Amino acid sequence: MAEQAERVVPLTDPPAEDEKGPSKSALKKAAKDKEKAEKAAKRQAAEEAQKKEAESSDISKNDYGELPTDGAWPSDFPSKDEVPRVQLPRLEEYLAEIASKAETPGGPHVVFRASVENARSQSAKLAFLVFSRGGASIQAVVAASDELSRQMVKFCSSVPAESYVLVHGLVKEPKEPVKSTTIQMLEVHVKKLFVEGKAEAQLPMQVADAERPIPVEGEEEAVDGRPIVTLSTRLNNRVIDLRAKHNHAIFTIKDGVVALFEEFLRSQGFRGIQTPRLLGAASEGGANVFEVKYFATKAFLAQSPQLYKQMLIAARFEKVFEVGPVFRAENSNTARHLTEFTGLDMEMEFEENYHEVVSLLEELMLFIFNGLKERYKRETDLVRSIYHVEDFKLPSAGSVPRLPFSEGIKMLREAGEELGDFDDLSTPQEKRLGALVLEKYGSDFYVLDEFPLAIRPFYTMPTASTRASYNHDKPNVGYSNSYDFFMRGQEIMSGAQRIHNAAYLEKRMKEHDTPVDPNGEGLRDYVAAFRAGAPKHAGGGIGLERIVMLWLGLPNVRLASLFPRDPGRLAP
Amino acid sequence: MAEQAERVVPLTDPPAEDEKGPSKSALKKAAKDKEKAEKAAKRQAAEEAQKKEAESSDISKNDYGELPTDGAWPSDFPSKDEVPRVQLPRLEEYLAEIASKAETPGGPHVVFRASVENARSQSAKLAFLVFSRGGASIQAVVAASDELSRQMVKFCSSVPAESYVLVHGLVKEPKEPVKSTTIQMLEVHVKKLFVEGKAEAQLPMQVADAERPIPVEGEEEAVDGRPIVTLSTRLNNRVIDLRAKHNHAIFTIKDGVVALFEEFLRSQGFRGIQTPRLLGAASEGGANVFEVKYFATKAFLAQSPQLYKQMLIAARFEKVFEVGPVFRAENSNTARHLTEFTGLDMEMEFEENYHEVVSLLEELMLFIFNGLKERYKRETDLVRSIYHVEDFKLPSAGSVPRLPFSEGIKMLREAGEELGDFDDLSTPQEKRLGALVLEKYGSDFYVLDEFPLAIRPFYTMPTASTRASYNHDKPNVGYSNSYDFFMRGQEIMSGAQRIHNAAYLEKRMKEHDTPVDPNGEGLRDYVAAFRAGAPKHAGGGIGLERIVMLWLGLPNVRLASLFPRDPGRLAP
């Protein structure tokens, strides 16, 4: 109110309108403004006096209000020994723990911090709020009594939704189960309430709107009287959007994939590495790479740690993995492309045959899938209750379908697709093949092996028979020791045995369909690594967001990125 | 040799030198070249005939040679069931395991893959090699016999150092302990040897040279007859350099720090996050930020995940951590600065006071230090045997020295330094204070708390007393709820309680010594996050390479980065 009053007070010296001085109408307006301001000042003074009087007679005046700027704990709040601090997700568990102990008069006391889902006044003497934290929510009652003032009831009923509060209350059984909260058989009777972080009354979107699935394109109209909030609006207000319960679940699962990836590889003797994102040259081919101003010269952002993880194999690191951002300057505005995403990369020596690596990668993926099923069932179910999708069908260990590329082509042809032996699969063909594999092998996860040489990068090892039938005029015809992994018919990983012989690598660099210069900047050091004697090796790179998207059946990969980046989005 | 011969054969049609046709001297040279080529061809034919004859009479011809391009396992090599595959680091352990079992005639057979440290011929009938892998090395004997040809001895003695080989041999006791290898009481008698990855005979530097410490500036002369290889040469040939045993140890420790960081924080309920590196605006201040060409517009590389981790706290993530690359476009060419390094970041809500977060961070660091002592003792000792440094003195749990900044100033003044109450410490002053703290508290690890407000970023929460004595004319005088962590007198972490109140944040943004615009691109979304109601929170960011450098006492932070980036280095 004070701010409002200040705004209408006219300037003591009205600004000169022009050289002639203020006009008649201006003078009239100034007089009117003055009158208005005087009225406002009076009103304000009256309100303040009233407020002071109310405060002095407010029996609850030390039990509610806004915390100071640093959120300092109120001095007369119960200590940890007096009242335990139990956050909402642990409340029911805590009450079960103390149930056997002596009963507290009036119900157990608790102190917790939570956000306000909503607050409403029932009457001057009664307010209801819903508190939530970590996916749990509970109803709260603020009732005027000999010990709790109407002023406090009024204050609590007007706390804006999404504010963060500190609460001291008694836990009781509600008269009837509360339907709108996750904790339905308990409610909190508020004794003290302080606002720690006040939300503005008008937020650009509601968390409740973010709790529903993103609309399918063309179906953005309101449903059940609630506005449909588009993906774009949600991403523009991502902090509010992320508060939705299923969004928390998505990012708990995403972190779970990283943790499982690292756990499995560390248990197999892999070492984590950090390779540079800033490169002196666009090593993996000039297209789709972001350019950086680097002091007097320029640098490029890594599209993957490919060359570096191989150089570390040459440096005798044996088995390495890396989790880190990778960048693709691809102007693709689809539901599956991001310009920045998280790569889960690994590379390793092997003993006899690159299929050792394929087997290990299959085990790794099964470890992740089974880990998600066991450790993140609640989160998975929660997300799938929003984005309905079939359960992810897993093969048993040791029976992951592993099809040669040629077999995949055969299956597609039998299903009526027309394509050549060495053609790359289109996205619809990949999905089709995924469906055929699911039908035949009962698995949403499978491996396509021995891809055509021509459609893989220059460092890919050709198969032995391709090398044996080498034809100088058609050096790229044939197959290679390379593989893709698929979930629900979409690629999540690409990998291969790499060439570890420098001379052969240089030959392949020159004769590849898109030749690269072995002496080019950034590649010189790469080739030199193999001149220094390197073991045979293979590996792969997994797109983290893709796994999350396909595990959960999300309709857009952006939903699996906290702050997604695409050609049109760099904020927030 | 074939390649050599090819190179001197003249072209059938000598290239026209100019319009006049070849000159006399050119014709003479061509004739001479032809003669040379004929001689070379004859020589080559003779050599090949000799080689063929030698091969046909070579009893070992299937037991040695170069593996095919893909490194395929030789067909007549013993199977896993016949001869176990035991890599060198596990060899002694394996022999102890089988010691109780029946003895194999001639000694236990083993098959392993390793690199060749060196190979030399003692006579036509005897060669010695040293194999190494994973920090272990062993001497090998290749002796001609009824079953092993002189040709094979010759081949083995000429395998270039650093080549990668596949070996089948018998393990025996040497006549006397081998001094130059880590396995001294055993040697391998080679039965079969194949080169998997051949190194060039002339490498740009030797691993042996990389095994010694980098030279101190101005002391780059040869010692003990061996060349001193500068840091720059080592980094230019980083793949070879990284093969040095202590370099492997450094990066095992570095990965250990990451693993310990994640283990501790996950156990405390933290969730891993991935925030963007590509930003739409240089949010944390325009200086020292790299600019990226982003389609039709431009982007900037993140200097830290600071604003994003706070936004996630506002999104109710409660406790988050991130491990990822961060970028500083600072033109500093010192031993402590990199333009790209790995940030270990965390941020969390707290209950009452930001010191809860400081305590958790102290625990985290002690968990890392103790973890390094327990799990990485061998690696730590190995590196410290190269770079001699005092043992890192740790405080006991709960007794980490935590000094207010003002106390630090007092100690420095008492030691004769001249500086003002609110001056930032220079690097020498920081080191001096580290020494004073070590002397007084016996700890190489300590915390400096309550830094002057003016030298911290705009989002730092002032102390309660600074806020209480707010002076509009001097808004930045006083202290703040912020802290730095130090190892051996050098900063490894910076952190603070952040402002969680949007209005106060906007005020501080404007009145900071280097004001920022709250409505500026990139900051709008940040401020909006707090308008939506945020809890109080604090956190910190640790430089991973700094911890590794200071734990091990390395003289340069570049030694703690696999492929370091500085203003002058973008390769390899």
C-alpha cells in the first residue's frame, strides 16, 4: 500500500511542459493529484494506526509473519530437542516410528519447511492450506482460538501459492480423508507459520498446469476448463514447470541412469576421464560444429569425446568412460534433437574380438534398465501415469537380440520395405524394424551389428571379409565392425571397433566417402597416438536424454533436459 | 624395405620440366635413378627369396609376427581353458593362487597383452625384452632352442619400444632378481609373440623421459646424461607423456576425487544435475566469457553452473550437485590457471544457518581427503616420489579450522603484512596465511568465513549485522555469509549463502560495485525464479584440478588435466 501511495504523489515541482509554463488543465490535474495524495496519505496513516493497534492486541504476533531477508530462524521457535524437524516425505514414517511411544497431548508436534500449494479462507476464524515438499503434500488447518488470533488466520489464508514457509504444527487425524493431497489420513494444525520465500501473487504459469502432459500439436485447446500450457510456455517458465511432480521424477531417473552407468563401469575396472570440450580444430568433420572465439584465434566445441577417448586408450588407459556435455550445431527442429546433450561415453581394449565389447555394453544397458525397474519404480510409474506408454520389454540376460545389419534389411524387405543392401535406415524404417524385432523376439531393446562401412565414420574398422575382398575402386563397399543399440525402435547408442593401426587409419581417412586429411590440424595428434603403438579397442557413445525419453516414453527429448537447447532456444 | 625401393623408382614418364623438354642433367639424373632402382629391385628380390627360404625352414614361423589389421587373435593360440589370460598387474597374485596346485612342467603358462618397454638382442640366440602394463613390468627372455628359431629371436629383439604385443610364455624364477622391473622375482620365457600395435622406431619423446618431474624454469639442462623434457614438449606429445606411471596415478586419483565427491553427496540425498554450457547471455558478468557462433545469433560458454543450480533450488530440487566442464576466457598464463577445467558444484537448502552448509562441505572435503589416503595411497605415494612434497596434514573431524576473514587479516597483520580490513588477499598473502594456519592449527586444510561483501558476487547474502547497519551511500561495506576453502594456502572452493528474495536480489544487483541489470538477458529468468518463491540456500564450487594439484603438490595445474587448455594451447 505504501508503494501505491508513493506513486500517486505529484512531484513538488511539476516538470515544465514547455517554455510557456504549465497549462490550465495541468494546474487542475496537479490540484486533483494533490487532493488524491492527501487522501491516500490519510488512508495510509489510518491503516497503519489500525495495524499497530491490531498488532499490540494480537496474541499471535510472534507466531507468524515474514522471515528476515536471510531467512534467519525465528528466535522463539522450538529447538530441535523440543520438536523434531520432520519433512513431509518422511512424516508418515516418523509417526509410525513414534506410535509405540507415549502419546503427546493434542497430537505429535512437528516442525517442517515446505511450499504452499494453495491457501484459502473458510471464514474469519478458519483457513485451509496445502503444504508440499518432495512429492508429498498435506492439508493444514489454521483455526482461531484463545491461542491463535484472527489476524494470523487472515495472514495464513493470504500466503500466495508457491511461497516457501516454515511451519510448527500438531499432526492430527482429519475428520474425513483428504482427497487432494498425497497424505490423506493426517492433517497439520498450524501453531506457527513464517514465510521464508514469498511468491508473487501472479505467476506466469501454474504448477498445476505443468502437472498435465504437454499437448499434442493441434490440440492446444483447454480441457476440463483448464488452460493447456504448451511446451514452449513451460520451457520459458522452466523453474515453475520443473516443480511438477513428474518432472522431479524424470530428473531423479536421469540421475539414476548416470549413477547406474558409472556404478557398472567402475565395477568393471573403468576409469572416469575428463576430455576437453574446446578443440583447436573441427576434428570429426567440419559440419555441425560450433565455433568459439578463442583469444586471437578460434576454437570448436566437441561433438563427442571420440578422438580423445581413443587417444587415452593409446596412452594405455585400458578402459575409460566419460559423462559430459556434447554439442551439435545441427539445425534440426525435431522432437528428438538437441544442440547440447549429455554423452555417456566408453572405450576399452579387448582381447580377441570386438563382440566382447558389444556383450559388455549389452550387460551395461541391462544393468541400467533393471536398476531403473528396481530402484526407480515409483518415479517411473509416476511419469508413465502422465505420459501413457507400454511397459519397456526387456530380454533376459544373455539373450539380447543381436542382428547383423543384413538380417535387419531382410526383415524390413519381407515386411514390404524397399531398400538396398547398404542403405542407411530412415527414422520410420528404424521404428518399423524395432516393431518387427519386438514382435519376433519380445524385446524393446536390441542391437544391430555390422553396419555398412560407407555409412560409418572414417575410424571404423571394416570386417575381415570386407578387408579381404578389398577393391581399390570401391574401397567403401562392404560391412564394418560397428553396431547401434536401439530402444523402442530408436537409436540410443552408436559404437564400433576403431582402427588402431596408424598407416591403415591414414589410408581409410583418405579413401572414405567423405575423405579427411590425416595431417589436418586436430587429426595429426590423433594419428600420432596410433604411431606410438596402440592396442585394439572398441567403444560407444550413448545419448543420456534419449535413454530417459525412451524409457519413459516421453513425446519430446526436451522433457528430458533441465534447460534444453535447440536452434531456437538458449534460455532460460 | 619395399616402401623404400618404391620411393626411388623414377616415374615412367618424367614430368615435363618446362616447354623445352628435359635438360641434359635431368636425363643424366634419370639414368642414374634408373640404375639405382634396378639395383634396389635386385636387392629386394634377393632379400625376399632369402626371406622365403628362411621362412620355409623357420620352425617358429607360426609363433611370431604382426597380427592382421584388426588385431584378430591368432588361430593356433592357446584357448582360455588351456592357458589362463593373466595381465601383468595380477601376475604375482595369480601365481600365489595356483602355488598350492600341481606344478606345471617348465613353469606356469600365461597369456597376456602388454606394451614393450624395450627390446635388445644379447646374441643371435638370445634376446631380452621388458613388458609392461598397468604400472607392472616384467623381464622376458627369448632364447633359441629346438622349438624356437633364431629368426624369432631376431624378430623379438627388434620390436620397437612402445609397441603393443600379445604374448604366450612360461613364468620362471630369474637367476638373479631383475632390478629394472617392478616384478623382480619372476621372468617370462616367451613361446609366442605377436605385435598387435606396432610403434614407430623414432618417437618424438620417450616414456622414460616423462617418468621424471617437469624441469623447474631455468633448469632445463640434461641431468645424468638424459635430456630434460620440458612441460611444453610433454604436452605436445601428451599420449606418450601420459603413459608415465605417475601420470596414470594422477588420473586415477582425479577420478577418485570425482567418485568420492559423488559418493558422499549421494549418501546425503543430493541429486546429480546437468545444466547447460551454452548460455544466451553472459550472465555472470561480461568479462572472461567465451563467445560462440550460434546459428544466426551468438551464445556464451558457462563460467560455472551457479545461476542454474540456484534456479533448480527454486524449482524445489533441495540438494543438487554437478560435475562438468567450465570455461574462463581469462588471459592468464600462470601455473594455476586453465581456460577449461572441471567444476565440482553443489547447492542446497538449509534449515537455520548457512553454517550447516559449511559444515557439510567440510565433511565432504574430509571424506575426499580420507578416501584418497585410504583408497589411493599407492598412487599418492607414487606421484609424491616424483614430485616431492610434505604429507598433507589433515584436521580431525569436527575440528577444521574455520576463521572469520577479519581474524585472517589480524593474523597477517601480526605477521607483518600491511592490508586493510576489506582488502582481498593476494596470492602470496593467501599462501602466507596458509602457513600461519598450519603453524597454529596443524592443518593444511582450513576455511575462511565471512568475506567482505564488496569482493563477492552480487548474489551473495550480506551478514545480518551488515544488513542492520546498511548505509545507502556505502552499500557494499561490511561482510557477507560467504567462505573460501583452502589447501596448502591456495583456494580450492568458493561458496556463500545466496540471496533468495527477488526484490532484495534486484537491489543488490543494482548497488553492487560492478552493477548488473536485473532485466538483462539471462538474468531475467534467474530473478524470476526467486519471484516464484524460493527457500534459503547456500553452496559452493570446487576446482577439481586444483584439488588434485594441491593434494599431490604438483608444480603446475596442467599436470592435473589430461589435455590442458590455456590461452596458448588448444591441442592435442
